[in-house]
Amino acid sequence: MVCRLECSTDDTTVDCIHSAVELIIGINADYLPADRAYDINGILEHCKVKQIEPVIPSKKNRTQSHDHDKNLYQY
């Protein structure tokens, strides 16, 4: 199962991104495609614990980039 992460609020983007960690707590999926903005440690750590493969491109300012499935990301 694939779950695409999108968040829409009236708050700032930063608030939306950090609340995304709370959104994925109950998700049971194999993959988690999300925009580059969701490349935050909290989401990546949660994915690792839940054995969910994050399909999230690395932010440009990340010192160690990580790979993602580009074919799966386009969907």
C-alpha cells in the first residue's frame, strides 16, 4: 500500500510539516511518497521504525542525501 503525504492548513508551512509527523503515526503502508519539504528527521525516523520506505527527495541543504525511488515518486 502506498500513502501520499499532503497537508493543507491555514498555518505556516513549518507548522504543516511538523504536524505531518503526527499524521503518519497511525499509517500502515509500505511506501510514503512526499514532497521534498517533508524531508525532516522526524518523518524519516518514524518511517524507519515502522519499516515504511520513505519516497522523499532530499532537501538541497541536507549534508548527507538519501536515495528515493524516482519511479514511485512520480505517482
